[in-house]
Amino acid sequence: MSSETLTPPQAPALDSPWRRLLDSFPVRYILYPVGQMVIFIAGAAGILTLLSVLLALLVPEPRPNIVLMDQIGKQLPGMIISGISIGFVYSMVALGYTLVYGVLKFINFAHSEIFMVGSVIGFEVMQRIEDVGFIQLWHPVALVVTIVGSAMIISGLLAVLIERVAYRPLRNAPRLVPLITAIGISFFLIDFVRAIEAITRNDFNLTYPTGDLSYLRTPIPMTFGETTVNVRITSIIIVLAAVIMLIILNYFVNGTKLGRGIRAVSQDRTTAGLMGINVNLMISITFFVGGALGGGGGRIVRAERRHGDALRRVHSRLESLYSGGARRYRQRDRGASWRANVGHGRVLLERRAGLFSSTRSALYRYFRLLCIDPYLDFPPKRVAW
Amino acid sequence: MKISRKLFVLVLVVAMGLMLSATLVNAQDGTVIRIASQSPLSGGQSVVGTAIRNGTELAVMQLAGPLTELGYTVEFVPYDDQATADVGVSNAQLIVNDPAILAVVGHYNSGVAIPSSEVYNDNDLVMVSPANTGVNITDRGYATVNRICGRDDAQGAAGAQFAATLDGVESVYVLHDTTTYGQGVADFFSAEAEAQGLTVLGFEGTEETANFEGIIQPIIALEPDLVYFGGIYDRGGILISQLRTAGYTGVFLGPDGMDSSEFANIAGEAAIGTYYTTTGAPVTVFPEAAQFVEDYTAEFEMDPQPYAAQSYDVTGIIITAITQLIEENGTLPTRAEVAAAVRATTEYQGITGNYTFDDNGDPEMASYYIISVDSSDPALWGSNTILSTQMIPSPLAAMAMMEEMMPEATPGS
Amino acid sequence: MTAQTSQSPWTTFRTWFSRPSVAGVVILAYLLIVIGALLSLNRADLLFPLYSTLVFPPFVLSPLVILASPLDNRIKVTLILVLVVIAMPLIGIYDSSYLELTIQICIFAGLALGLNIVVGFAGLLDLGYIAFFAVGAYSWAMFTSSAETVFFVSGIIVPGWAFYIFIFVGVVLAALVGVLLGLPVLRLRGDYLAIVTLGFGEMIRVLARNADQPINFTNGSQGLLNVGTPPMPQFWVDFIGSIASTLGIRIAGNLEPLAQQMLFYFIGIVILGVIIVAARRLDNSAIGRAWTAIREDEVAAIAMGVPLVKMKLLAFATGAAFAGAIGVLYAAKQSFVSPESFSLIQSISILAMVIVGGMGGIRGVILGAIIVTLLNLQVLKNLSLQLNALRNIDFIVPLINFHIRDWPTQLEPAKYERLVFGLLLVLMMLFRPAGLLPEPRRKLELDVKKRAETPVITSSETGD
């Protein structure tokens, strides 16, 4: 049962053309995961629609002159689209958690701060480009790639540094100990970034300009029946970038030699070390990849919100912690990082539908945590990606 | 045990050394008067909060002359309330326990000012606010709580009356940030809007800070002609920019919480064409404030934000009151005396107007402005167009005026 | 660390000091100097914030210093009683800001001791501990606040004397909530437990924020103001006043705020005393040993017949109960309660107290609470005030010729409490994971290197 994660299932007896097609690169690493993702999104959207229609049938006229059915037609498309774009961001962040958790079995509380650092670095890089005056000359795609790329690299390196300084010396300590340093690091990073911004800009709470990039602001109108929804370019960038990152990550973990090393370390650190795998290197790589995903996600989502504030990340930590938690335990087999996108459904349901607003949202969160408890208590014997 | 003993001796030796050095310094006997400010110096509302702090500091530097001549040192102590009531109250506890502090300038948020002023009031410490418009600030009738700005009942109503005069505005959607201030002003707005014959399509509170998508979709589906946001610029700016990207084309109106160049900075292009009501006009309106703007810019290397000049005047009022007391009595006044003297202020000629407090601590006359945002450039915030200016007396002053005019028809009889 | 260079002057000093007579003289001198220094400070002084930062911590730490000294137990108790009942109130009359700080220390020390039961004794990492504090605070605030809650509107307002009853109500309510949290998380360990408790803490906060609709219980994010205070008899006010006038201390304004604070100080000291006694008794009881067993090895504990469910629930309930009592005091003292008072950072800072001082030990946890609270409320704030005072007079640092005015206002120490906390947590975990005053058993567990040479710990050394 556990061997199939290590070696890709290659059964010579079943070596039919059909099987070969299934195992071919585009199918395994692109079609299969993307297909899974589409199914999840469609499913989540479907459930949401169903619930709203049900509600509308139950409560025909909540306020005078407002017919719920009409409202659903008007509001739902926009809700679903914004839910998808946010869901992708969360999934990128949650993947960082999952990666680190899978290898070290510990919750990297500092991950949300890496998310924050990624957004700050992206803005700073962009500011530099703007200062030099190149921003109008650069091709939009090149610009986005440069900014997101630099954010990813630097936050990846930061994650590696954090691991080296704060987690590695404590790898054999009781489990509480690295958890507490992680909290410490996350607090430290928040104020450290603020201090740097305070010194360099004398501004404690930055509102980052997006530069004069009108092509990033012009929305694309999409029509659903009678309703027109303005889809932001940034939302499309988010989805595209997330899909690309997820495809690369899936290939990296499941298809490359390094990925196999990481999986080996996650299963049994000692044995992996005895087998000649450089455990420290693998862990560093894991942190790099996780940090890069978090940083990239951070940068992209800031592009949409236009607002960078070191403090705000605390919330995103909780959000993605929950969604990450929810996801982690559904990942049982190969390629299941795509299941992270179950989160879309959750995010969609919880944040968009307004079904669980206010008090109920708190209770709901609590009960959801309780519902995943059974999974929590029996961590999967093998870590599936 | 071994370690703890070692540690203990170490602590002991270090402590004794420090102790000695501290006692050796001869504490000179001076008379020090401190004026504290409380405003958000960190977080999303720090732009205006810092302006309140800086305005107060500038006033202490420039106006403390008479007190220095009398042999007193005037010091300024800024506190950061983080726009959070809990922090404001904790700071208030620290402030009231410093006997040298005789007055507080602040706050920015009514929701912070009200619980904090309970603490001040218990300790007879006077608070004068340059920016709190919430009605309950002064309506509690405390002897220690004053303000020099307008009130939300007048401001919300002025906003609604303005909305009714706009062409094609028949329906409004009212959103607020659930704070004392935001909800309060939104309440007054929607009440007056209904009185003016506008349809209020929705009245909703949200604690969202960054992503208003879930709120925007229903708003757009209801197609209001005007969206009113009772809240502060750090959320209002994001709200309007997200509203516009989502395709909203109607009018956007906000209270004085929108009054900060940061609104333009956050909202960008979306800020252009929005309206806000305020009780503190841009400093460019006041001819006497020219010198202040110059000094402020030179001292802090930034343009004065709204309420900086008002804070300057508040501090002036406080310093004048304390100076009078010392000249009369010759001794350092108690907090209760300072509070009474501040309340008795009549016709204080400040750089932003002429202030007289009524019995509740409201200024007898307050100005209300309706301003439209012309540019997305934060540097040009001060030159936004003032569409209308109204002088509205405070409720007590209005009542007194009524009595004067119609002595036979005394209200409440 | 190791005292292998045995004939060092350090060792000589230690043997010299361990003589009770010498220690007694040193301690007395220490107390006299600290108190004298504290009373000689002048607020008008330019460097007052700095001096007060230097002088006050040694004073607050003096009970711990006394405890650590080789004096006779009776003398120790007498000295501490004198400090708590006479010296501190006098200093409080002289300058009430110290009273305020001491009350805060009492509050946080109580909380840290409660968390210590859950984390230190039973080894269950609770990141949502502040929720129980919130339960206590809200239970008193809801019934006395003048905000327009359902209780206020319907006239169910509890009189001030009920405060003393509500301390017990807070204890019971918080313990119930503790059991409520404990039940579902019984099977969880380590980081899973941390996430669930973290979620629970957030949940209580969000609940408090949203329980203003449809029925207004908590007044939502606007908070409950004008929370009731315990009644203050007139003789108490007069008593404080007469002491002040006998000492010749002029009190500007009315006496009531001071008398009120003094009352809170004594209530805080009593609650803290009860908590300390309870924690010590629990630690040395069968229950405490069961907790230790669970902490060290759950499976082995079950095998040895420890009733796991009962003991875990008891740990949650006891820790919560302490927080509940403290919460009632906090609400009355602060006179204002809002959801923001109970955020994650509060939970973390209480955890930091437990960790800095030393998990599992009572003395260590109190030390941690003193350090972190002072850092947060006094040291960082005072350094900011000091910077500001120097900025006011345009102070120029000699030698490097640096104008304090050029120091960015954004770089005030008070704004970087998170940075300090974070560093503190990381450094403590890296270099002294057992805390400043380690609990012996935990130290053994963490200090693998020393395991061979550390003598067997006798129970007499764990307590006092």
C-alpha cells in the first residue's frame, strides 16, 4: 500500500496503450490534476448554487420588493468568480503549510509571515522598477513574472534561513519547542518588516501603490444571462499563476528525483539518511519551495487588494491554517495535492455565501475543527502529496 | 537550584549597581506639566493619528511660552491607542497615574474615546478632542470631556441633505464599520435620508478590512444610486476601489472618516468624484493657519493632514486655561481645576476658528463642509473642492438661541 | 555554566553568601536601597522614565529574591508580607502608576499560573487560553455595564458588592467552558491540540464580537463600558487619605481613584495568593503527579492506572477557573471590556510568560509573568517616553554627535513589542528551553547533557 507512493505504479502486466496514455507526462502531470481541480470547483459552485436556490425557495421575500431568486441570478456569478480567485490564493498558501508539515510533522506558524514578506518584496521590487522608470516599457507578462519571481525566490530563501536558524537546532527537541519558536519567528517577522519599512520610508503602515499600470486595473466584463460581472485582470493572473505553480509543484514532488528524496525524508528521516539522502538538504528544499509558494501567493494577492500591512497577515494565517488543516487529511494518494483545491469549495461556501455569517461562522469553525478531529488523531502513516 | 542561586546573585549585584547610580543622580526639583495625546500612531489609521500627535507637539513647542516664563516646564507625551478601545483604556490607566499629566488631546476614534474618557473622568482629567464626532462623547454631560469639532447627528444629516440634492439620487445603500463612530453617523445619515424621501435599500455593518467582495455583490445587484460608508478611510478607500472595479457607477459619500490624503492613496483613480462630509476643513481654508502649515511642514517634513491644525488649537486652549489658572492662583492647578477652566473657555481665537464650549463640552458653533475629491494624487488632497459650508450650533447652543428668540415658548415646559 | 573551576572567587562568594547572617544583611540592604531609590525618584527629572525602568523591576522582583536567599522560612514569609502589605501600598500612595503596574502583574501572574497548570503541569499546549479570561471578564461586565445590553435594558443590573460573588461565578463559568473545550480535544496531542485550542480562543472572541445581534449580550465590537466596581466603604477612602496625610504626601484631586486602585491591589494580591497556594497544593498532590505522568508519557500513564479523561478535564477546568477569577477582576479594574482584549497575541504573551520563567515551576512562572508584563507595560513604553523626553529638549548623544530628534518616530520601542516577544521566545527555546528558573524535572528532560551529573531531585527543592 505504501510502496506506490515511492515508486510510480508501473505494472508491466497492464502495459496496454490505454495504460501508457494514462501514465504519459501530459496526462499524469497536467490533465489529471487540472481535471481534478475543475471538478472540484464545479462541484463547489454547484453545491453553492443549490444551497442558495433552496434558501431562496424557503424564504421567498425577505425584504419588500426584493425577490431572492432574482438576487441569486444577479449575485451568484460574481460570488463564484471571486470565490475561485480567493480559493486559489488560499490553496497556494496552504500548500506551503502542507509541504512543511508533511516533511517535518510540525506546523510552520511563520508561514503566513512569509506570505507577507513575499508581498512586501514584490512591492519593493516593483517600486525599484518604477523608480528607474522602466515600468511602462516592460511587457506586462515580463513585469508580472519578474515581480512574482523575485518575491518567490527571496521568500523561499527566507524560509530556508528560518529553518536553519530556528527549527533545525530543535529538530530532536520535544514537539512543543519548535512550535513555540515558530510562533516567535512569526511575531518577530511582522515587526521586523515594519521596522525596516519605518527606517527606510518612515512609514509604519504602508499603502503600496500599484504603479500606473492601467492594464492591471481594467476589468473584463463577462455576461451570465442578464448579469454582467467585471472580472479583474488580477483575478485571472491569480488563477493562472496558481495553476502553473501547482502543476510545477506536483511534477516536482511526484516526478523528479529531488521530489522522491523529499518524500523519502517525510516517510522516515533516519532511514532516508541511511540510504544516502541528504536529509538537511531535502528539508531546506522543502522550506524553499513552501516559502516560494507562500511568497508568490502573497505577492499576487496583494496585487489585487492594493494594500500591504504587516499585521493583516495574522488573519490569513488562521484562514489558511484552517483550510490547510482541512485539506491535509484528504490527501491520500498520488497527485492529491490537487485535492488542496477542495479548499475552493470550502472557501466559496464559507466566505461567499454568507451562510455562516457572524456568530454562526465562529461556531461553524469550531465544529469544523471538531469534525476533522478524527483525522487529526490518526495522521496518515505515509504522507501523500 | 545552583543556577537559580547564581542568577539571583547576578541580578542582585546588577540591581544594586543600577540602584546606586539612580539615587546618586540628584533629582532637581522642577515643576513639570505634561500634556498627553492619544491617537492611532500605528495601523491603518496612523496617518491622521500622527497628524493629531504632531499638531499637539507643535503647539506645545510654540505656545508653551507663557508657562515657561512662569517657571514651568511643559512636556508633551504621545500615546498610541492603535485605534483600539482596549489599548486606549490601558493607556488611559497609565496616563491618569502620571500626576504631571494635566490634560489629554485625543482621540481619533469615538469608539476609543468613549471608554477611555470614562477613565479620565473618574480621575478628573480633562480631555479635549480635535476629531471625535460621535454624539455620545459629549452627550454624557461629563465635565471633563470637550471637543472642538462638530457632531455626527449634524454631519450625518448634512450628508443626507446633500445626497438628496444630487441629480438622479433616489436610493441609497448604507454601510458602516460597526464602530461607535461609523455606526452612529450611518444611523443619522439613513434617518435623515428617509426623511428626505430617499429609499434606503440596505443598512449593513461589516468588520471586513480588506476584501469587500462578498458585500459588494449584493450592493451592485440592488443598484443603489449612492453608497454611504460610515467608517474610516483605511477601509473606505479599499471599499470604493473594489466597488468601482466591480462595476459600480453611482455616487460614493462618506463622513469625515474619509478625510485623509490616504483615502486618495488607497483608492487611487476610484477616489475621484467621491464626496465626503467633514467638520475639519482643509487648512487652506483658514487664512490664519498659513504660518502653521509652514512650521508643520518644516518640522515634520510632511503636509498637515486633517485635524492637525485642530489639534494645535486644542492644545492652545489647554495651555491658555492652565496659564490663566497659574496666574490667578500662583500654584500648580489640580486636574479638576484645569477641567473647569477648559470648559469655561470662551472665544478662544485659534487658527481654525473661534471656540466657545457649551455646558456639554461641544463647541457652540461648528462648521460642516461637503467636499468632493478632485484628484487621486494624495499631495493635492488639501485642494479638494468645498461644495458647501454650513454653520450649525450645538444642541445646547441651539436651545439657548431658541429661548433667546422666543422667550415665551420655552422648550420642555 | 559548570562550576568546574572550583576555587574561583565566585565559589568563595557563594559560600560566603550562603551564611544566613550575611544573606540577611545583603537582603535588607537590597530592600532598603530599592525602596529608597524608588521613593527618591522625581517625575520632573529628565531621565525619570529610564530611572523608573531601572528601579521598579528590582523592587517587584524582591519577593523572588527573598525566596531564593538562604534565609529561614519564617523570616522570608515575614519579609514578603511586609513588602506586600506595607511597602507596596506606601509606594502606591507615593506614585500610583506603580500600583497600576503591580495590579497588572498580579493579573498576568494569575493567568500565567493558570496556563502553567495546563501547559506546564499536564503538558497540553493551549493557545486559546485567553478565552477563559474572556469568559470571566464578560460574565461580570455583562451584568454591570451601562452599555445597552439586554441586561441593562431589562434592568438586570447587579450591584457592586456582587463582585465578590461573581469571582466565584467567573470561576465556575470558566471551569465549565474549560470542560466544554476539554471534552472534544481529549484525544488530541501536541500541535493538533494547539490548533484546536487556537481556534477555540478565536471562536470565543468572535462570539463576543458578534453576540450583539439579535439579542445584545456583549455590545459587539464596541465593547462594554462602565463595568461595575466593588463598593468602596468610606472608611477605606478615609484610611488611605489619613495615611497619605500622615506621610505628608500631597494627593492632587480626589482620593477615590487611589483608594479604588488600592482596593484592587489587595483583591489582586488575595486572588493571586489563593492561586499560588492552590497551584502548589495541586502540584504536590496525587493529581499533580497524575498530570506529570500524562505530560511525560500518556500511554505509560494510562497503563499505570491514571484516569486520563478525568485528569485532562481537571487540568483544563482548573486552569480555566483561575483565568475566570482573574477575568472578573480585570473587567472591574479596567472598567471596560471589548473583544480586542482577548486576541491571539494575549494568549501568546501569556504563553511567553510561562516559557520565559520556566514551564511547570510556580516561582519561575511568576518570574516570567513579572518580566514579560514589565517589558510590555513598563520597559518598552518608558523607553519610548524617554526617547520622547530627550527629543523634546533636542538632546544630542555625545561622542557620536547624534541628534535624538533624528531618530524616526516610527522606531519607538513601544511599537515593537511583538519583535521583542518573538525574539524572546526564539532565544529562550534555543538556549534555555527550560526557562530562567527551570522546574527541576523538566530541566532533566530537556538538558540531556546534564542528565548524568544532576543529583536526584528531592521534593523539598521543587516547591517554595
